[in-house]
Amino acid sequence: MQRNIVILTAAAVLLLSGCRDESPHSQATMASPPSAAMQVEHAGRIAPAALNRLGETAGRKRASEWLAYRHDVSVESSNVSAAYARTREACFSLDGCRLISASLTAGDHPYAHLGMRMPAAAIETVKEVASSSNTITSSTTSATDYREEVTDITARQSMLHAQRTSLIDIQSRANKVSDLIEVAQELSRVQNEIEALDGRFNRIKVETSSDFLTISFATPVTGGRWFAPVIYSFQSVPSEFASSLGAVIAFIAFAVPWLIPFSLFVFIWRIMGFKRPTFRSLKFWRRKEQ
């Protein structure tokens, strides 16, 4: 009886030890470390999963998170230079307002243009300053949606970072010079792509974190607006005539230096006794060739 108990106890111990050896923990402990090629393949499998997670994250963002707004305003002012200077100074006095472009054209029909980037809350303030004692003739707002591009950029960044990590690991274990050169070239290419994507992502962040406002200033049109093109045409006659005259003078100044060698060539031609070919001579030579 005691002998049977000892046998059953030994069998139970062996059975339990066999179950522990077949457990996942034991298998993971005894498994050999993956090779560099397997690590690269594993990194390639991780990238699509990261893409899906990043896509879901971007999809949960607010609809206006990756929208870049642009506002275009046209203003009629009897004093274009004053309105231009006042609006520009208003931008300088506001926090977060940056002057991107500015131009002022004087003359019979002065014209000015301002391009500014600023927080969305400051748009109405600058518009009020620009329209003070003036008339807003047009105001449009448009937006560019960067959600899909941001999703693609973030997914691509995740994949490239995983690829760079794998390449660095392969580079540390490479023994041949040719392998080191090949890995270094691929690593440089991946790094350049990462930097390009980072630059594009930063530009999108700037465009979506603030609004772009353009304001054009022009003198008011006298008479009915439907007759404005005709009025502008008559008013621009003196300036157009002056521009055309200037172009003719420039052409003459360009052509005069060439008249001297051309005249010298004609003079030598006459001295040497060459004659200008006539229609009859050409007809004679054609007959002779036939």
C-alpha cells in the first residue's frame, strides 16, 4: 500500500513539472533571441498597426483641429496710405500678429496690400481698424482641411522611426565594411525623410493654429460700379501712354548700338562690288540647274 502511494506521488510530481515546462513563460524563456532580419520584419508589421491607431486618434480630434482659415478683405478708402499705415500698426500692437507681406503703390490710383497671420480672435479687431472711416467692398473666408495629410504624415513618421531603430541595431552588429556602408546610406535616406515630414508637419501646425488675413486697399470708384471698367480705362490712359512711350525709347536704346556694325557691313558689301540678288538672277540660276 505504501509502495503504491509513493508511485502515485512521484507520477503527480512529474505531471506537474511537465505542465510547468509547457507553459508560455517557460517557452519564452527558452526561446532564442530574434535575428536582425526578424526584427526588421516585426517593425514592418508594427507600422500598419501604428497607422491605424494614429488614424483613429486623428479622427477623434475636433473637425476644426486641422483646418487652416484664410480671410480676404477688400477695402475702399479715400486715403489709402493712411488706412494702410493704421492697419499695419494695429497688427504690430497685437500679440501673435505677424506681418507676412506688405506693399504700397502711390500715384493717381494708390493701392495697398497687407498679408498677416494672427490668432482667430484678432481677425475682427484688425478688420474693424481697416474699415474705420472706410468701406468694405468684399469679404471672403475659405479653409483648407489637412486632416488626411496629418494622418498620413504621423503614420509615415511612426513607420520611419521604427525603420531607423532597426537600422541602428543592424549597424551595431554589422562586421563587413560593405554592409556598414549600405546601412549608413539607408539610414541617411530614412533620416532625410523624417526631417522632411517633421518640417511639413510643423508648417501645417503653424497654418492651423492661426488664421491668415489679407486686406487690399483701393480708392473708391466714382459713378456706378457697372461703369467702373470704363472709368478705370479712361483714367489709366496717361499712365499707359507713358509706359508705352518708355518701352519704345528702351527699344531704340537697345537697337542703336547694333546699327553701327550693320551699317559697316553694308558699306563693305558695296565696296567689294557685291550686288543684291534680284528675282531675275534667281530665276536664271534655277533654269540653269534644271
